[in-house]
Amino acid sequence: MEQQEELYIPRLLVRYRAEIAPALIERFGYTSPMQAPTLTKVCINSGVGKAKEDFSTLEAAVREIAKIIGQAPVITRAKKSISAFGIRQGMPIGLRVTLRGPRMWEFTDKLFSLALPRIRDFRGLSRDAFDGRGNYTLGLTDLLIFPELGYDDVERQRGMDITIVTTARTDEESMALLEGLGLPLAREQQ
């Protein structure tokens, strides 16, 4: 008889199913476990303005982000020409990645527990970055906070925007979910 391989389940997903989801169900009085908010996807965007002069800058950015995320990003191109910025239609201007499934849970775990605490003078993320529909967006200015990158791996300092999309209907539900997962939010001001 063949032995079945065990499927890998990310540790944050295990914690969500065992601790966080039941706590959310109790706190918000959901009648079904399917009503408990969960993560849907994580969208990552990075602008590479120097790509219009030097294509190797874009290639370096692709390498850096792929090393952090474990998935190759898609190159985004300008939809319109904007002469003030020196951009022509179809010119590469950035990168984007959408993570779902186990990669999404792994990246979220790494972001919350490893990368964000490595930011110098970090006092927590803003509580005002929720969009009113349960999604949270944050911006990073330096990719060196991720353990996969060293100083020799980075050509120049660049940042990225991360949007965490949830099934929560309100900001309160989303905040409870993300705090349970380990999102380090700043303390409320009195």
C-alpha cells in the first residue's frame, strides 16, 4: 500500500483554525464557523521608477522581491503616456504579486513575526490604515528588514506596499483578526 504524503499546513493557519477563529466566533457572536473572517489574499506592489532609464534596475527588483516572497512578480506597465514624468505607454514602471493559499499564510507570518519587528524605532503600525471594508494596507520603505536579503543582495533601497485582504465586513472585525494573527498595531492614543 502506498504511503500518502502529508500536506504542509503553515503554522499561522494552524493557529488561526485552533485559536483565532473560535475566539472571533465567540467575540462577535457568529452563528456559523464560516462567518469568522479570514485572509483572502495578500497583494504586494512596488514601483520601480528608475526602470525607464535602466532595465537592469527592474531585473534586480524582480530578483529581490522574488527572493522575499518565493514567487515571481509580474511587471506592470504604464497604461498612458505622461510627459511630465517621462513615461510612455507600455513602459515598465513597477511590480506586483498576489499571494493566496499557503504562500499567503507563510508570508503573513514572516511579515508579522520577523520583518516588522526588525524596523528601527518601531512602535507599531497605524490603526488608521483600514479601508472601511476590512482590508489593511501598509507601506515598507526598506526591504532589508526581510531575513532573506542581505546588504550584498540589494542594489538600492526600495520599498513596497502590502495590502492584506480579508473577508471581514467591518474594520473592527478585521482589526480583531489581524491582531489575533500578530499584526503589531500601535497603541491607541488617550
